Amino acid sequence: MDRKKHIRKRIFLIIISILLIYITASLIWSNNILTYSSYNIESSKIKNNIRFVMVSDSEGKVFGENNSRLIEKIKGADPEFVVILGDMVNRNNGDCQSAVNLCKNLAKSYPVFYAIGNHENTVYNNNTNYTNEFVSAIKNTGTKILVNELVNYKTKGGDVLTIAGLKQFPFFEYDAPDYNNEENHLFQQFLAQEDDSHLSVLLCHCPETYIWGLENYNIDLMLCGHTHGGVVRLPFAGGLYAPEQGWFPQYDKGYYTNGNASMLITSGLSVSSVFPRFNNPPDVAIVNLTAK
């Protein structure tokens, strides 16, 4: 009898040990090891294949000295250009040096487009001068920071992409019914230029803007972050929690389309909560646009 109890105890301890090893390994992997997510998106509005990389939500965290590991990971994807989707600063202290350094290093090798997120906006709301200084610092790196701004980018293959950066949701209640704000002005400009002659890309940090109404518009491709992939990712269920969407968010990571607007979400690089990422490694998203 004692022997059976001893065997059961050993089995129990082995199971607990395996679980602890798994949890520890997953926490290390999910919060430190950079990985790729790859997406292939077809479009009849381009004639040549285009590859780019999108990153988001570092919250000031760095990977290696001066983000050397992140930069090498991006270079390993061999992109034509890089898109940064905001929340790359620490909103608690306003430190943006890691974001500036990242842009400076990437801009030496690629065109870089930067759209700000809610963390940059939070610091801005507390200190108006901060955004002016931050935007200037990012611009000085050679990065194109798009704060309610639109640009045309000619690819190496000769295609033209319209790339716009939306600061916040364009349809605010306090502006109704005219919605007279910079966001809506930019959004209407973006919609007015969209036609069959070229591909239009909207950089918008929060995918919730898709849920709140942008899904009803013809948007070739909307690029987002913000969700952190749901922080904890459950097998077969996806993300556990995302800001604004709450528990078991519908839009946490991946490519979504409804016939009008198409949206791609990266799970980002870090978290802004006290809870660590789990089963959810830092994401460098590779986007392959292919001619249809």
C-alpha cells in the first residue's frame, strides 16, 4: 500500500514539474523570443509583389542592446519597407528614446512609416509639447511619421501605394453631426482618393475603429496593433482579453475581411498590463502583397 502511495506521489510530482517547466518556458518564450507571423494578401490593384514588415506595441521595451535583436529580426524578413503602428513609448514616464533609436537604425536601410497609438496620445494629452518634440525627433531619423497625414509611396516595382496614418477614431460624439476634426478630415481625404488605380493602406493603431464603423467603408487594407494578441492565447480559442473589446475578443490577431474593409492585426511586441504574455511570443508580422 505504501509503495502505491509512493508511486502516485512521484507521478503527481512529475506532472507538477512538467507543468511548471512548461509554464516557465512559455513565459520566457512569450515575453522575450521574437517570432514571425506571415500573411499573403492578394490584390488586383498592384502589378508586382511587395513585402513589408509591421511591428507595434513595444511599450518602450527593447530586444537586445539598442534593439539589435529586433532590428536583425526585421532585416531577416527582407522587407521593402517597415510599418510601425504605435505604442512604442512608455506612457508612464514619456520615454521615447528606444522608439527614436529604432526608427533611426531602420531608416538607414528602409522607408519607415510610423502611426502613433494611444500611449503616444496619452502622453500628448498630458503634455502638448511632448508630441511636437516626439514627432520632430522621429522625423529627424528619416522616418515618415503620419499623424492624420497621407502620402503616396512608389514601390521598387513601380506600383504606387497610398499610405495614411489615422491618429484616433474619426467619428467622435462631441463633433456630431459634422464630425469636424482632423481625423475625419484625413479619413475623408483617404476615401476620396481610393479607386482601382492603386492600393490604399490605412495605418490605425486600434482595430476597434473597424468595429465602430470603418468596416462599412471600402478600405483596401487597414493595419492595426493595440490588442497584444489577447495577451494570453488559448489553444483553439485565441486571445483572452483585449482593450475595449474585453474578454475573448473577436479581433485579436490576424487577417479579417468582410467584403468592404480588410484588416490585419499584429499581436505586437510587449504588454501594458501587469499580466505577462502567455503562449503569445513577440510578433514581427511579414506581409506579402501579391498581384492578383
